[in-house]
Amino acid sequence: MKTVQLGRTGEQVSQLALGCMIMGTVTPEDEAVTILDRYVEAGGNFLDTADCYCWWENRGSYGGESEELIGRWLARSGRRENVFLATKGTAVPRDLDKVWDADGRPDWEAAYRNFVGAGAKTLRDAIDGSLRRLGTDHVDLYYVHVDDRSTPLEETLEALAGIVQAGKARYIGWSNVRTWRLERIRQLCAQHGWPAPVALQQQHSYLRRRAGLRHASIVDDEQLDYLETHDDLTLVAYSPILKGIYDDPGKREGHWAMDPYQGPDAEARLAAVAEVAAEVGVTPNALVLAWLMHQTSPEIVALIGPRTLQQYEAALPALDVKLTEQQLARLDAAGA
Ligand SMILES: NC(=O)c1ccc[n+]([C@@H]2O[C@H](COP(=O)([O-])OP(=O)(O)OC[C@H]3O[C@@H](n4cnc5c(N)ncnc54)[C@H](OP(=O)(O)O)[C@@H]3O)[C@@H](O)[C@H]2O)c1
């Protein structure tokens, strides 16, 4: 499996990363373990989880099921040294009674208001909890899961520096963050000698966000431009196939994952994907993964989240796609 350097760390991570968000809740353990085994056997090394995965799948859960499953898998398989293990803190709700609506569905706005955030003690406790569930003494990458504007960045960064110093995380990353905040974070790190983020985890795919959208989590032009000129920060693209909407017009009809993209630009790009996918002989979902992995400035890690073994296997043909300059140019030019 092709690897890319994470930032300028010298660490090589698989360009197709495996997201474990729904493992242990939606995906049953035996199937999740088969996916993990197959991924590592195929040469993959970059695993992604978080301490909050997946409280919203089970009322009464605090999250942590995904980390626990990975912990059991690592203990059984002895594969800790074969994987570059990333987890995240800050986005566990403080009070789980306040994050469900009257119909028993997760209330995301309430959840956002309720996140434990990135205070120093919260982070120190959170990393210890993650390490306990994962059954390891360190993670390779520790992200601030959701940028927290109510805690002074100095406090968060100093705590993260302490976590790195203690050997509990080798590198840090940030997720769901605006570019100006990222710049401020990096300036503070440079000023104080704290470890700066080497990975930026944002939602990113082939479709482009619709004009006028306010969103801290989906990469925009400004952020792409920033990344092009700061290659010490690697873009880890989550939801790269937008929950699998590229293959199936029926699935994207009314799907919430389409909402940030809806419009003529998306229609034009969906048509281009379908056309090139047919030429190349892969599914549109796989073509989008291949397109992401063909990007060079910035280089992109595509972080998939298959629910089933079959979905995992459906992503693999993307690794063998070689897009021509002409096909890349057509895909880039498509739009309204
Ligand atoms: N930092 C963050 O805030 C954040 C947010 C989200 C995710 N993440 C990370 O990123 C990882 C990937 O994100 P994601 O799960 O949103 O990515 P994704 O790969 O775009 O979506 C995964 C979903 O797409 C559907 N799917 C997958 N393969 C398919 C196929 N071949 N055909 C049709 N549908 C398919 C499945 O949903 P169905 O149930 O519809 O089949 C699956 O659950 C997560 O595991 C997590 O580690 C991070």
C-alpha cells in the first residue's frame, strides 16, 4: 500500500487510512477484526479512532467501544508495532442525559455545547483513558477532536506538550478547525517550543462545499491554499466518499451527507466522476478515493470508514488506479 510522509516527521503512513469509528457499535466485533486483519495484511498501517466513538450509536454509552475493540485486537494479534495508531480527545459530552432529543435521537447541537473540551486536566485524563482502553502505553498521533474556542490555546498546547513529553503520544494533530486558528496554534507552538500539529483531520472529498456555507470542519479553498504552502501538516481527509453517495443516485437523494454540497457544481462533478470511473473500470466511490490519493499539493490521506467487510473490499481497487494527466485535468475542471 502506498505511503506518504506524515508532515515532515519522517513517519510513513498508508495513504488509505482505516477509520474505526463504528467498530464495536455498528460493525460487530468479528467483522471489524476481519477488516483490521485484512487491512494490515494488505500493508495498511494507519488506524483512526477517538475516545467518543461511538456514544451516539447506543443510548447510555460514553463512547470508547471503538478504542476497546482495537485494544482487544492489538492484544490478540500482537500488531501494536505494525500500526500507526491515532486517537482523539475533547469531544465526549459532559452530560449524556442532555444530548438526546425527545425522539431518542442524538441532538448534535446540544452535544457540541456539552463537549468536555480541551482543558489541561481534561486532556490529561482523556489520554490516560484512551491508553487504558487501547491497551498501549502510547499512541502515535493524538488529535484535538473538535477545536475548543473556550479554552485558551496556551493551556491546551502546554498540556499536549506535556503528553508528548511523557511519551503518551508521539505527535499531535487537530481536527474540525478553521485555518486562522491553525495558524495561531502554529505560531504559539513556535514561540513556546511546543510540538506543533503534524496532521489536520477535516472532512474532504471530491465534491466542493456549496457557496455561502459556514462550516469549520469541511476543507475550503483557503485551507487548501494554506496546506499547499505548509507541507509540515498532512491533510487526513475524513468521510472521503461522503458515506458512499457517489455510487448510488438513490442513496444521495435526500442524504444528509449531501447537504453541504448540493447544487449545480455537485451535479457537474458527479457526472465527471461517473464518466471517468466508467473509463477506468472502478466504482465512482473508488474513483473518488483514487483522485484524492493522486493529489500532490497537498498530499492527502483518505480516511475511509467501511461498515462491512464488503465495503472495505470495495475501496481497495482505488489503490491500483492510475489516472492519466488528461483524466485528472478533466476531474479538476469539472464544475459549475
Ligand atoms: N474528525 C472527525 O470529526 C471525524 C468525523 C467523521 C469521521 N471521522 C473518521 O473518519 C473515518 C471515516 O469517516 P466516514 O465513516 O464518514 O467515511 P466514509 O468512508 O465516507 O463513510 C463510511 C460510510 O459510508 C458507507 N459506505 C462505505 N463504503 C461504501 C460502499 N462501497 N458503498 C456504499 N456505501 C458505503 C457506509 O455507510 P452505510 O451505513 O450507509 O452503508 C459507511 O459507514 C471514521 O471512521 C473516523 O475514524 C472523523
